[in-house]
Amino acid sequence: MIEFAHPAALAALALPLAVLLGARAFDRPASIATGTLELWDRVESAPPAPSPRARVRIPPAVWALAAALALGALALAGPRTPPPRHEARLRVLLDRSASMELPLGRATRRARATELARAWLAEHAPGTRDDAWIDHPGAFGADDDRADTLWVTDRAPDPPPRHAGFVASGGPAVPGPITVDGATRYDWDGERIVEVKDGAPARRVEVTGALPEPIAGVLAAWAAGRGATIGAGAARPALLVSGRDQNSATGADVAFGRDGWTARGKLGAAAPAPALAPALAAGETWLADARGTAIVTSSPGRIDCALATMEDPSGDPAAFAVSWAALLDRAVLAPEGVVPLAGRVAAGDEKIAAPRGAADDVAAPASAWDAWLAGGALACVVLALLLARSVRIG
């Protein structure tokens, strides 16, 4: 299979055709009488008998010139053998931040970014399957910056990743709720921030397993202060807190602490999370013992506590409450429809950047087709000159 780097140059193939047609139309031999006898006069004046062979012969030099023009046109078009189609496969991280759900045209930023990403993948990484798409709840980090990864988001990252590619939907500014504080909601109207008392949407916290009493007490106080409810539900919760059953204690004591408080307890076995729970794959360790054993991990929308039992913390009681409240504030998801101001401002234009080092970015090997064709065209020109010279000498 052959492809052309400059297919428009194929229009030059009309030149050799024009040369051949011109040779037939205008290069007719002149009729000259070779004698003055009556016989020659009659022969000259008599119309020629029709014959299928009676046609103008194109000189060989013209054929050689036409061939040179044809080969030159093909050389200009840049014929080459296309590189083999790579079945590249990428890991696709889909940004699940609240700004991705903002409207864009008749759909959302997320829908547009997904559409752009699928079109790009179909052309450049056709081996990527649907199970390679991974929901990414937080900001992209250094661990996500890999050459086999494509970020799907709404705003082109600044600075751009060094290795990963990205697809950004862009989008205009969208005024609306930007944050909540207790029962108060704050809206951005496109120019200023407006306070809306008692306008905060209700949020739900779901607890699986059991939490040690000191932690459960702080969680209840925090939820009351934020206007959130604690309980089960069918929809995805704003925060899922996973605990351990007291009967699952391993018997090993662990000592831990941070932010001015310390405590002791026992670890327990993990319980399966409900289907609606956010993934904890990108969770970070918030609390660990001296050996580095993770005790509490967190990610957006999720906190996992590995303690089956816990003694009352030592140190300032307020420090324990403030420490856990800060963790809960950081992990809880914003109410539905509430998007931080940074996400509501204009996201710029659509933009796509391929991962560096992706298989389809490998340059196709240089082709020798154009060089051979150019050489053939030159040879035909030389042949045409020699044939024309031989005719003149003869």
C-alpha cells in the first residue's frame, strides 16, 4: 500500500497528458509534392483512403518527455509506504471533579472531553479498551504523569505534564454555587460572590463497620456543625467513612498520634465497601504508627480507619477534635451543584496533547520512492534529448 505526503502534487500528471495530446494535434507532417508530372499531381490531389493505421505517430522523444513529467509529478507527491498500524494502549484517567459536570453546549464538559478523547484514541491508540478508563476523583499528580497515560479533563493543565497526554474540553464561565459554610451557601454571579443564608444543600455521611468512640464522637459533632446527616442511602454519599468491627481486632497494639495528640489501639480486618463507595486507590496515609503501618487513609469522598479499638487520646482534647475535623473537611465532597470558583471560571479552548513516547508518535521511516522517481525522471529527460538530437542529425 502506498500513500502520498503531498497528494495535491498529483495534479501535475495532467502535464504529460497535455504534451501527448499536443503532439498528436499539432505535430502533423507537411505534404510536399516530389515531382511535377501529372501522375504526382493526381496523387497529391486525390483524397487519402481511410485506414485504421492512418494516424499521427508520436515521436519517441515526446514519449520520453511525457514519461519524465509523469515521474516528476509522482516524485513531488511524496509516495511512501505507511508505517505499520500500532495497537497502542493507554491508561485513561477521567477527571471526576465537580467542574466537569458544568454545562457545555447541550451537554457537559465531561461529555465533550470524553467525546474528544474517544475520537483521538480511535485514531492514535486503537488498542485502548473501555476497561482502561479510570475515574480520577482528585487533581492529577506526579504519579499520574506517565507516557502511557491520557488525562481527560476540562481545563488544559498549566504547566502541562512532562510525559502524559491530555484532552481538555474547555468551556465558558458558568456562574453558580461555589462553596458552603454550615447552612450558608455562597454563589458567584459572574462578577461577585453572593451569600445565601440557609441555602446549603444537604450532605450525607455514610459509615460502614464501626468506629472507635473517640472518632465517632468527633464525626457526629462535625456533621452537626456542617449541616450533614449520618446514615445509609441509595445515592452516593458526600463522605464514606469505613471502620472495623471490634471483633475483628488482630490483638496487636499500635501507638499513633499527630497534631498534638497521641493514642493507642488495636487494628482490625477490613470490611468490603459498598458498591457506591468512591475508590480509595489514590488514598494517602493520614495516620500511621512508628513502623509506618497505615492506620487512617483518605481520598476525596472517602476515609478508611483500620482501628478496631482505640483508647481515649492523650494531650489537648481540642487538638484531637480539630485534627479530625480538618481531615473530614478535606475529604468530604462538595454538595451536588457546588463547584469551586476556580472551576466555574472559563476553562479556555479545546486542546489535545499526545503522550510523549506514545507508539503513534514514532516518526515514519524516510522513503526512497521520491528519490528513485526523480532519478527516473532525469533519465527520461536525457533520453528525450538524445532521441531529439538523433532525429535532427538523421
